Amino acid sequence: MNEGDYENSSLVFSKFLTNEPNNIAAQKDFAYLCYLKRDFAKSIELCKKLLNDTAAGEETYQLLGLNYKSIALYKECNNLYKTALTKFPNSGVIYSEFADLNLIEKNTKDAIKNWEKGIEVDPNYANNYYNAALYYNNNNQLFWTVIYGEIFVNLESYTTRTAEIKETILDAYKKILYLGDAGKNTKNEFEKMALQTLGNSSTSLTAAELTAIRTKFILSWFYENKNEKFPFRLFDQQRYLVREGMFDAYNQWLFGVAINPSQYKTWAESHTTETTTFKQFQEGRIFKLIIGQYYKN
């Protein structure tokens, strides 16, 4: 199935399920295979059968929803997700899929509500951050663009989407720092406090300049004990990187390629120890967020 040989895979699954008809894992995989083959009727039949079993998890609802969306059964899909959320109220996956349905129906207001709810209840599911960051960037809510964008690239660090969001974060930072809004137009206390601490800058932004600005922000945030009112895992991570001497390499990784790929390559080649140390740290740890540190309102 992974190699794209769907016909032989179907034969193997059929034989296997003849011998073990109650194997839930195989039934789930076979339902997914039918979806990949665009045999939506069969995949829907299998998914509905699985939903009658207590072992069915949120992934079965997700797959059934994908089938419904593929054949434009949007009403059925909407009802499905509502049912799924009564059983899995903390499922970031289902909220993400629900938001995708909202977009298909051109309902962006409900889409962002579902992405946000997914972030609130399941803060370690990356997809909601990705979509919310793009939404806020398109709607000129730059603070949440950089916050959700940076969380996303820490959760999903080496994909094409990572490169896309890095550029989005950089563009949003430029606007924030050049405009010098300092949170005047927001009623969100966390956002206002963070933007006031960040300040503004009229200099041409390089990765080194952003490192300096963001280092000053972190030092001020914790020195002034703002973390006590708004504890935030992302800022804790940044402070750790500052303390361990990796914040420069982190910011180069985050902004360097987006600003100037050749300059980043030159920097990395002349700072091999810092680059290697940070890469080993990044690849050797799992970035985890904490439920309850949700401040978007």
C-alpha cells in the first residue's frame, strides 16, 4: 500500500481478513486503502462498520469524513464531526478536519474557530497552528501569525510547510517591528504585553538583528516577571536557548534562509560548532506544549 501497489495490497488484505475478520487494525488499513483507490463507497461501508466497535478511534471518524468530503456529502460530514467531538472533545485532528470542511463551504469564520479550539484543547497537534498562522497573516493579525507560526516550525521542523511558514513569520516580524504598533489596537492582554515588550525597529532586519531583538524581548519578559502572569512554553524554550548559547543558531535556522540563503550558508559554514550543536538539540528533543497556556480570545 505504501508503495502504491493498491491492487496487490487489496488481494493481501482480502485474504488476511478472510482468516481474521475481526482484526480491527487490518479493517482500518483496508478502509484507508479503499479511500486511496477512490472506492469511496467501500471505504464508507467499512468505516461505518468500524464505528460500531468500541475500539474505533478518532482516526476512523477522520477517514469517514475524508470520504464524505471527497463525494461532497457535506451535511453528513458536518454531523459526523459533531458526533466525533462528543466522543473526542479534545481531538485536534477532528477540529482540523472540521475546519477543512468549513473552508470547503467558504465559512472562514467557523474555520478559524475550529483551528483555535483545536489549539486550545490539543496544543501539540501541528496542523491547526499551520492553518491559523496563514489565516491570521491573511487577515493582518501579525502577532498571532508569528506566535502560531513559530510554534508550528518547532512542532514540524523539516517539511516544505516549515519553509513556507518561516517566510510568513519573517514578513510578519518586519511589519510588526517597522510599524511599531506596540499592541495599541488590541484588547488581548497577552498580545498587548508581548508587543509592548518587543517594541519596534527601523533597521534592516537580518538574522543577527532579529536575534538581538528577540533576545532583548526574552530577557525583559522574564526579568519583569511577565511569565508569572502569562506562562508560555514557546518563551520558555527561547529562554533555554539563550541560556545554552543556541539562540543565535536557532534564529539563523528560523530566519536565515528566508532572508538570504547564501548568507545563511556562509554563516553556517563559519559557525559549524553552533550549527551542529543546535541541530543535534533540535533533532534529539520533542517540543511539547502545555494545556492551559492558551491566551487567544
